[in-house]
Amino acid sequence: MSDSCKHIHLSGICGTAMASLAGLLQLQGHRITGSDKAAYPPMSDLLRSLGIPVMEPYAAANLDPAPDLVVIGNALSRGNPEVERILDERIPFASMAALLHDEFLKGRESLVVAGTHGKTTTTSMLAWVYQTASREPSFLIGGVAENFGSSFQLRSTRTFILEGDEYDTAFFDKGPKFLHYFPDALILTHVEFDHADIYADLEAVKTAFKRLVNLVPRRGLIVAYDGNPNVTECVARALCRVERYGFSENADWRIKNLRHEAGLTKWEVWREGALWAELEMSLAGEHNALNATAAAALAAGHGVEKKSIRQALASFKSVKRRLEVRAEIGGITVIDDFAHHPTAIRETLRALRSVYPQARLWAVLEPRSNTLRRKVLEADLVESLRLADRVVLAGVFQQQRIPDAERLHPEDVVRALQAEGTNAELLPNADAIVNGITPHLAPGDVVAILSNGGFDGIYEKLPARLGERFPSAD
């Protein structure tokens, strides 16, 4: 693509990476339009703030007049009216990952954060460390980093920090997105079975990550979690330096004395048997201490001073929809978390237990991700949800798209939880949940709403109903 202004249309623009790419392309001077099936925060808010129009739903007319290039999101497939027009008229098209590489990564140092969990927060932390150290990185993150108020940044410096997604690239490119990013350095957080719609089993997931590891040059660096045998297997044949982080005695970056005090998470990082640094941050949870330690290790490996790392983590806020407090009304706290996998749910609930140890903890789950909508991890889901005092499940999102034999049946999850003594119920949708739980909520309760989508507006509906119940609350 030349440097002149182009009209670029993004089909599927409200995906986190697609919206971020739209912002980067706009900064280059291109005219950006987009379309999606449905827009919801935080990316709809971001696009609105950028003045980028979003057309809903998908339609062939959205491509009038024909753009110079269409970026096709990975949620679109044959039969989509925009895809069909693109192919019929041979309108130039590309995937998000390929265009990102060609337009922004060539000639830069690519620092990639990958893994089935924790990559959005870890990428945000790493970008903030570099920013605090006055290194002014470019970045693309699969969520809105609150320190920046954005999911992207474009600078003239060489470093580009980005989240490496293992999900497939496009209907015409079924390989994972991260294989387009050619990392000079890599953080690998976790490797577990996920994305049951595109990966047949855990072995297929591991194969994808092994291919990513194989792209890191000999001069590069891999910072890898040491508490997961799948990660160990994936980095075993790396040809570059590999440094492990975690809690074990053999970890190169060992976490010790982790605690939550006075609203802060504090811990020590040890290197080669000696204390390297004492770190603290406002985010809760063991998983976030691991994320922060990974970011610290990679930054330190690239010459960022320890002082800047400490300062960045201490001032790090969060990522939108990661343990985000959406409302505090009548002594009831409503939390939004981008839950997509039983392990993520478990770590979210564990973190909330550490922050609110005396609270009655509610877990309100919409099975919406392509993994949670399937029953393949049902037993793991039950174990994770048991960490809550009260559990409410919604119906499976667009359940008709999942064959009955493969589909998660929430009533089975509820029965399993009840059999183990957990108070659990099934309510079909957001309105039924709001109507059902509001009368039973009490001051001191914490409600964790777990979904990777809009959940039919429950994030606004529940606080509104609580405001009616507690009209004197601020």
C-alpha cells in the first residue's frame, strides 16, 4: 500500500484487534469505515471517539462506493454479503494480521505476548513499562489499556509491542494470527486447550505455539511461565535464550512472598538466588503478579531500568473489562470481567476472594466464547464456579449454532454445582437475571459478571435496577 490516503473498510471492525488496527490506519492518514453484526463497548466507544463510522449489520451496500482495500475479520465466512461482494467484484482484501505485519511491523522490533490466558493484561503492562521508561513504544492490545485510554499507539521508535492471538486469521487463512508477527522476543504465559471451534484438541493448540516459538531468531529472547508443562513442551526446542518465570525454585525470575495488603498486591522477584526487586501494584490476583513479572523480565532483558519497571507496575491501572468495577450501589459491587475459559474464571474468582475476603461472591456467567459454549471443559467450569458463593448461569449464547451433542447444557452445570453444595440457578437471559437476583443482593455482596460479549446490556441493566432499589445511593 502506498503512503497516499486510501479508503480502507474493516468488515468486523468491532473486534478488539480490528478496532485497534482501524485506529492505527487512521493515524497513517487513511479514511476508515467499518461494519459489524453488532457493536458494543469498549470498542464501539473507541471507534466513536475516533469518528470512525460503523455500519450495522453486514450488507453488500456497506461497500458503496467500493473501497481501495477491505480488511476481513476472522468472524466472517463465505455467505456473508460483504465477503460475497468482495469476491464477486475482486475488491482488494487482506486479513488483519497480514496487513498489520506489512504496514507496521516491517523494520521494527516485534515484542509479542502470547498464551491462552493473560496476554491482554501482560501486553498492557509491558507497553506501560516501556512508556514509563520513555521508550515510547508502538503497540496493539486486545483491549483498552486504562493507562493509555486506548488499545493502540503509533510512534516513530523501533519497538512495537503486540498481543499475539492464537485464534485463526481469516476464512482464507486458517493459521493463527500470531504467525504473522515474527517476534524478536516473546512472552508465553499459558498453553491450555481453548478455542474448541478451531482446535481439535490440546495437541493442536501446542503445535500452533511451537510454530510461534520456532519463529523467534537465535538472537531473541523467550520469557515463559514455568508452572505449566504445556509451556515447557512448547519452548523445549527454542533456538534462542529462554528464561522462565514463576514460583518454583528453578525459575529464572522467581516470585516469593506474594501477598495482598492495604489494597495492593506485593511480592519479591528473585534472580540467581538473590533478591532482584520488590514489586507492587493495585491489581489483585496471583495471575496478575505472574503477568507483571513476565513483563518485568522481558523489559529487563531489553535494558529497561529496574526503577522504571517498579514505577510502571506501581502506577499500572488495568485493562477495560478485566476485573473492572462497573458500579458500587447500596454497598453492592458490580464487577465486569472478560471471562472466556474455565481457568480465567477460576483466576478471576480467586482474585476477588483476595480483595473482598468477607464478601458474599456472586458469579453471573454467560457461556458465550466458542469454548464455553461447548461441554468439552464442563468439569473444569464446575470446579472454577465452585469458588463463588452464589452462581447464576444464563443460557448458551446462540446455542443453535452448536450441535446438541457438543453443546454445553447449563442445567447440567447447575445440577453439578448444587450436588456439591453450591447455591446455583439457571436464568435464561440478562433481564431474567437482573429481575431474579436484585431482590436477593445485600450490602457487602460482590457480583462478578463473566462474559466476553455484551451480555444483552446486563452491565447497565443491573446497576440501573440497583439504583432503583437504593435510590439514596450515590
